[in-house]
Amino acid sequence: MVIRRGHKLQTDPLTLKVQAGEKLYVWMKASRKQTYADVASTYATDLINASYGQKFDYCPSLRVNEHQRKSWFSLEGVLVWTKHKPKVVEFAGDSLMEMGFVSQALGKLFLEEYPQQVTYLNTAVSGSRLLYDCPTDSPLLATYGQSLLKRKPKPISVALSICFCGGNDLLLPAYSSQASRQVVTPAELVAGFRELLTSWPNPVVSSTILPAKKIQAQSEATRLAVNQELSSWSQIFDGAKLLVDGQGKLKPTYQLGDGLHINQVGGNLLAQQLLAFLKTNSLL
């Protein structure tokens, strides 16, 4: 098969029998060395653990260190035949979801508490912003994709979306000349969250914006102002409050060491409290 640039290829179905909770790996192999692969990244070690290599005759090993990045291809669709009709919960937003620590922990809780009733998909994109599309002034930033507000799920395909977003709206202006002309105000971010919670075709739960170690003073003031407003909204889960210390920074116990991304301990805590939030608000 040859897939030309800018095109996609659809094959005949591949049928596999998989039991609930069973791990499934897909090995896609090219016949010659690849120069580019469009993949998502995860640090979680259990439910999602894959990798890739640029040599066609190389089979990468799966790493289990939560400080090492692992990559996985985003399959456009998996058709599952089952007599059950589970609700689909979408995990959306930025790297806080894409990395897998929250979604992995929540996925396990769904299997335990809602067997055959709830499943999930992860559509989060590392570096994604709530309000603006990705900056295009560097190849890396250009992979961050459309704004979250544009990535709405198809109607009736998702029962609930859980989003972590807003942090990159505050961080990217410091790393991109293009994004530096898109500095957001508290009012703009609040309006973006309001649109997120009201315009999607399914219910949405979002989190307050988590702190970042290297955030600029003005951006931090914006984050605090936005969180103060969001914390009173019924569809907002106050994730930031759970993880910060007395100085408003992420506690070392809950982050990977960069002051920005949570680790598995933090992901487990968020997942447990998120599930309690969903139950309290009758969202599942």
C-alpha cells in the first residue's frame, strides 16, 4: 500500500475478538524508513503503552517508566460489535489529558464501577489551546492542531466530554512570536469556557486551569482571575485546588518534576475526585 502525501487509505475490516479489559496492540509496519509519523504522546504505563521507530525493520520495546514519553498512533476509528450499549466518555483538551495519567486512572474506575456500561476515547492534543489554533511559526508548534472549541465531537457519538484546557492559552505567547500577538484576557478565557460548556452537542465537564512553574506574572494573574470565576460554575471541576501547595504551585508529589505536568499519583487523585464529581452531578 502506498499512501500519498495529503491522502488517506481505507482497508478492508480487520476482525479481532477482544474481551473487556484485555489489552490490544496494533503494529503498523512500513516497508522503508519513515521520516515523519503523526502520533499522540503518553506517559501512562498501563492501558496505553506504545512506541514507534523510523526504521522499517525495527520493533520498538514498550517502556514502563512514567517519566519516559511513549507514542501511539491515533486510529481514525475502531468499530466494536457488542450486545451492550455503553456510554462513550470523551477525554479532551491538552497534554494534561493526552499524557494519559488522568484517562488511564478514570478508565480503570469505569471498568470497576460501570462494567459494560461506560467506555472512553481520548481526543486530547498536546499543546492545544482553547481559543486559538496552533501557531505555525515552528514545525513543532504547528502539530498542536485546531483550538479545542473547533474540535467538537459528532452529535450523539459522545455522552460526556471531560476537558482540561486553558493552560496553553497562557503559556504559548512566551514561546511563539505568533502566539505573542494572541495574549488572552480573563474575560476572553471565561467567554471561551462558557462557549465550550454550552456549544458542544453533549454535556461537558471542564477543570479549572492548573498552575505552571514558568508562567509569566501577568498570565498567572489571568489564571487566578479565571479560576475564581470558574470555581462557582456547576460544570467546572476544581482540579487546580486539589493539587496546589500554599504558594499556588503544583505540589511535588503530584507532578513529573517540570512544575507543569501531573504524574500518575496526581492523575489518580484527579480521577477519583472527578468520578465523585460526576456521580454527585448525575452525569454518568
